[in-house]
Amino acid sequence: MDKIDREIIGFLRDDARISFKDLGERVRLSANTVADRVRRLVADGVIRGFEASIDPAALGLHLQAYIDVKLKAGTNTHEFETVVQTIPGVMEVALLTGNYDGLLRVACQDQAHLLRLIDALRAAGVQDTYSRVILHQTPVRAPLA
């Protein structure tokens, strides 16, 4: 991966819908050459996908939180990861080292929805939770390397 590949990745992080023509103009290459590079970055697993950034509040999910989870003894982390993906409101899950086994980012309609989500987590093998409501969040687009 060279400097141009890194530039391409940076532009795609900002706007994954940019045309190959516009992307080529920005990195001073033809649209076909840029398309070939993007396809190679996808094939090599550098680019894992293209996705839309959704505003949860626009969907009525006005309360976002981080929830630290400690799993019950004997709970399989991979099974937990699979189950948690079926719980409405869970946006991300990360398995961790340290005092807690995982961290979830959730989006809920209100406090009652958050409580139901936590109850669902406990039914899925969670022993303990520690929740923090997100007041404001700013995406960071600093260079990765």
C-alpha cells in the first residue's frame, strides 16, 4: 500500500459515495486506475465495506449509551457476541480485557427502552453492567497512519 492508496482511503472515509472520476481527480489518476486500486483494497481486506452513517435520533432513538458488560462465568464470548447482535438497539459490541468483558454502544428511544435492553443483556449471560449516557459525540477523521 502506497501513499496514493492511503489518500484514496482518506477520501473514501469522508465520502464513500464519491465517484471514481472525482476520486481520480483528487489523487491525480484516471477513474479506471482508481477503480482498480479500490477493488484491490477491497480484495485485500483493507476496505471491509461501504456503509451509510445513520443518525439514530432521526429514527426516534434519542438516548445513546455505552454499557460495560461483565459476563457470567461460563458464558461463551462468541455466543454472546452472536446473541447481542439480535437485541434491538445494540449498535456496536467490542470484547475487551480488563474489569469488564465487553463494551456496547446502544441507541434507545428513552430510559424505559434502555432498561429493557439491559434486561435482555442479563438474559443473554451478562452478570453485571455499568452504563453511561452519551451527551455528545463527535466523529474523528484524523489520518489512521
